[in-house]
Amino acid sequence: METVILAVVIAVVVLGAIGGLVVGSRRKRPLPPPPPTAPDITAPPAEPHVGDEAEAPSDESRRTIEEVGLPGGPAPVVVEEPSAEAPAIEVPEPTAGRLVRLRSRLSRSQNALGQGLLTLLSREHLDEDTWEEVEDTLLTADVGVQPTQELVESLRERVKVLGTRTPQELRALLREELLKLVGTDVDRAVRTEPEGRTPGIVMVVGVNGTGKTTTTGKLARVLVADGRTVVLGAADTFRAAAADQLQTWGERVGAHTVRGPEAGDPASVAFDAVKEGKEMGVDVVLIDTAGRLHTKTGLMDELGKVKRVVEKHAPVDEVLLVLDATTGQNGLVQARVFAEVVDISGIVLTKLDGTAKGGIVVAVQRELGVPVKLVGLGEGADDLAPFEPEAFVDALIGE
Ligand SMILES: Nc1nc2c(ncn2[C@@H]2O[C@H](COP(=O)(O)OP(=O)(O)OP(=O)(O)O)[C@@H](O)[C@H]2O)c(=O)[nH]1
Ligand SMILES: [Mg+2]
């Protein structure tokens, strides 16, 4: 009798292990689709086979070995294990109000630009020297020569009219003038919803290390947070690690990444990404490209080709130039060349958290006549914010 019970226990343990009843070691990751198995035409169709349960739908509740009752034993208690089956896909933070949430990251620019200007303007006597200091402050923050002159001229005029100045009045004045420079009547939406077709196509370009891949990944999260579906195209084929980096971002939000062979043709990867995006019926295809120096003609030509090849499918809806805000005026030179080659439609200013030169927002828009659409304010996955002039200026001049 004892041997019979022992045999039953062993049988249950073995079958349980084979059948996938033990879930403790299972990682919280979405499962890849099971490999196709050849149908066994000799067996009657309704008969279950050993191992069949291993392919049970992943949403079926599973039992641990402790919960399996032996014949005649107490009724099994089925414990719900929602966490064991939940996919590891992250839920990105909502995009609304991100700039407000991240405003403290602009503290360097705030101290250097906003507070600097407010302090100068609160002086009792606004003499020539003070105005020169105002000018220097703006120039140091990379606002650019022309915008600086405009702002100083306008401020001088308005301060004169104001007569006595309270801190509140000064703050309001400066806010208005800075907003005028940054521009409040521009459409800053990233264009991902072309009329009458899907997917929307976005290309991300820029020199080495500005934050293109990071931005592409963060943007995928933004889109997913807004309920859109995304395919990523790893058109940086210089290094396998570049495609891995992008794919990791994609996996975190359940977005598929299309990649090609290392050192392969980036244009064909970009083409395939849009093709797969179409076939999968996703909303947006985001194409990450390799960093390239604007001075290397061959590489710039290659970038132009990537865009032209993608446009065999449909026009590219958005070409985002990623600029590292800490490189200051040098970014403007890059911007000009990229704009010539691929017709930039929006700017992403990254690393604004690490610089006192927030004024570059003004300068770069002037230079290109293209709006800043997104700003990077940190290395965290949700540290990319839609650019909102009011929130930005408020952050610069503080409460
Ligand atoms: N502090 C800060 N770091 C950032 C930001 N955006 C990107 N980075 C960092 O910048 C570094 C380069 O980012 P990548 O996205 O790999 O840059 P890339 O342009 O794709 O680089 P290449 O493909 O080599 O040209 C990484 O360490 C990022 O974490 C940002 O907004 N703030
Ligand atoms: Mg990259």
C-alpha cells in the first residue's frame, strides 16, 4: 500500500514538473510564441499528450505542486497568482504635465538665467552697466545675439514705462518677454498621425552621442502611454550594440524592433521597419539612425538616402534632430547641415538637466525656424517631456 502511495506522489511530481505546474522560477516576461510543433496525425485528436499543458495559454491560472490534491484528499485550494502571469511590460508615466514635474531639473538654467536676470532687474538703478550685465547673462545662457538684443531693448522700454518696480511686476514682465522669444503660437506636436494612412513615420537624426537612441526609446514610451502601438527600426547598423540598446527600450513597453545585419544597409533596415509596421498595422514607426558628424559628407549622403528609401512607402511625417544642449552654439552648426540634408521638422534638446544654457532653445529655433518639440531632462525612462513654453519659462524664472 505504501509503495502505491509513493508511486502516485512521484507520478504527480514528475507530471507536474513536465506540465509546467511549478511556476516559481518563471520570470515575469512576456513569453515568445511557442515554436510550431508538427501535428501528430496518428493520435486521436481529443487525447491530451504529455507536455500539452506546457503550451497552455499564459492567462490560464496555474497551480503549484502543493495545491494539487491527491485522490481522496481535501479539495484543492486554487490560489490566484496574478503577479506570476503579469507581463514585465512597464506602464510609462502619462505625458501631460511632465515638464512641470521635471522642472527642478532645469535648476542650473534657472539659477544662471532666470534668477540672474531677476536679480539684475531688481537693482535700484538700472544703469548702462546693469543692462550690459543683463545682455551678458542672456548671451552666456546661449540665447543668441539677435534674440538677446531684442529682449534687452524691449525690457528697457517697458521698465522705463513701469517706473517703480515690484518683484512681481518684474517677474511678469520678464516672463512675457521670454515667452515672446520662445514662441507660444507654434505647433509643437510630434507628427505621428498622418491623415488617411498608418503608420506615422518618424526619423531620429543627429551627431554622435546626442541621445538619439535614448530619445527614440523614450518617445516609444510616450506613444505607448498615449495608447498607440509602435514598431522601432534600428537603422544604426554600425554597431550591433546600437540595435540591442534600442530593442531593450522596445521590449520594456512591448514594441517590436526591426533590425538588420551588422554593417548592413541602414536604408534597407528603415525600409523594412516601415514595411513590418504596415503589415502589423501599428500606429507609428520610429527609426533610430546612427550618429554622424555633420562634416562627413559620405555619412550625410547616407542619411539622405535612408529618408528617400523610406519615402518609397510614404512621406516621413517627422524628422527629429536631436541636439545635446550642453554643446551650445556648436549645435547650431550641426543643425544647419542636418536641416539641408533631411529637412528637419522638429528639434529634441537633450541633457537640458546638465547645463545652465537653457537659452539654446531660443537660439536653435531662430537658427532653423523649426520648433523645439521635446526636451530631455535626465537619463530616466520617462525623463523626456513635450516642450511647453509656459512651463519652461516658469521653470527658468522660478515661482
Ligand atoms: N542627463 C541626460 N542624459 C541623457 C539625456 N538623453 C540622453 N542622455 C544620455 O546620453 C548618452 C548617449 O545617449 P544615446 O541615446 O546612446 O545617444 P545616441 O545619440 O544614440 O548615440 P550614438 O548612437 O552613439 O550616436 C546616454 O548615456 C544617455 O543616457 C538627457 O536628457 N539627460
Ligand atoms: Mg544611438
